[in-house]
Amino acid sequence: MTDDRPVLSDADEIRLLREIEERARVLCASADPLMRGQYQHLAGRVTALLAIKGEDVG
């Protein structure tokens, strides 16, 4: 079994992570407190991934 998915460049990975981070931060405005906490956690995880990639997350 081969993996036919394209290989992403670092720049593509960072661009996608930035898009996900932006959308997760929008979701943090959820009216549901349980989901809001989950979205905040998601945004934090994406920020951590960006930091691992060497991006400025300040």
C-alpha cells in the first residue's frame, strides 16, 4: 500500500496551520461553554505546532 498524498513544504504546513489557528480562534466565540473550552484547547495546540515549526506565536 502506497501513500499517494502530496508532500507539503514547510511553508505550506505553516500556511495551513495559520488558517486552522484563525478558524479555531473564531470558534472560541461559541455560545456553548463546553465547546468553547474545546476550541480554546484546539487553538492552543495549533499555536504549539506553529512554535515547534519555529514560527513567531507572540
